[in-house]
Amino acid sequence: MQNFNDKVMIRHITNAVPSGNLAVITGDGFDNAKVLMRKLSAGKEEVQAFLSAGKPAADMNFASGEESEAEIVKNADGHILTVKTPDGEFSGWQVTVKSEAGVSAPYNMNVPEIKWLQNDMVIAGEELRIFGQCFATPDCFDLSGEEVHGYGKMLTAGHGVSVFLRDCQENLHELSVTAASCYEVRAFVPAGVPCGACTVYIMNEKSGVPVALETEVFPCGHLDAVKDASRVFN
């Protein structure tokens, strides 16, 4: 949870999709504003080492390089900014708004966001499905040619998505990602992962920071064991 400036605050930023396109920033105190952006950059090995050391994802700050000023296409009533990202290549950005009223807290855009986990649980030895936004980045999808598909197409290779699981014994596991799109990730959970509270982390190679979800691991076949054969559900 970021700490907001009392007068200048970023409430939400839309992901700039397709690559290098416009982003919309909503908030307060944007009169005569400037939008400054720093690229987020971290490789899979760097994030894995950070997590293996027991550090929480919330402590990660991989903004690097000098700030770039984004071009503001429109400023609507000091509350909605439409901006062009400084780089035509898709990447994660740490965004700060500076205006005559002050400086906002930084806000990360183009980073993964988890909406929900299938069955709200992780099953040892079974497939894990997570739904959200900005998992496989738009750069991974070829939208040319006659058969144009959307960013929801599941990619089995070249998606650049990594999934880690920290179990109840504080051990970190890298899960095998079987397929991923912008909106869904499928990964296999090893049968040997102990049951109990766990944290799942998802990152992609372009956004530079992981997203975390706290949930719980249940034994293999758990859902079959709790089904009531006398009831039929649509």
C-alpha cells in the first residue's frame, strides 16, 4: 500500500498496451503537472535470489536509470493525465507526478496484477491457474498476418513468465509454467510441496517486479475428496 501525498496522488494507471502506447493516469492535484518515469528492471535470477533470501516482494524496488519525462497528451481537469511512454518497447515503469501542489508517491505501471486464483487454492501435484493482467507482455504476441489473435492466446514458449512458490516451511520453489497469456498463467505444482500457507509470485521478463498472492496448499486430489456425489452443479 503506497503512502499518498495529501495533495498530489496517483490512484490508478492503465497499462500501456500495445507496446509503447498511451497510458491514462487518474488521481488528484495534476494541475500544471509533469510525469516522470523510471524503468523497472530485474532479471529472473535477481528476483529469485531476493525471494530465496526470505525478503518480501513489497520491499523490492528495481527502478533504475535516470528519470524520463513523459509527453502529456491531455490533462483533464487536473485529475486525468493521458501520457506517452518514453520508450516504444514494452517495460515496467515507476511513475511519479510532480505539480505545483507537490510530488506524488511512486506508482508502478505495466506490472503483473493477480485478480483471482482458480478454486482459491493450490493443489500439490496439480496444475495451478491464475488470472489477472500483464502476465505475458504484449511484445510476446505476433499480431501480424491474416490470423490476427488477441493477447489472450496461451503461449507455451516465449512468454517470459516465471512463477515461484514459497511454502509453509519458507522454502522457495520455481514452478514449471506450461502456458501463459496476458491474462492467465498455468503452472505445475510439484507433488512434494508441503501443505499449508504459501505465497505465489509471478513475474515477467519485461516488467521487472513480481506480484505476490498469499494462499494455501492442499494435498493432491483434495477437490475430488470433498465433492458430494449426490449433488450435480451447473
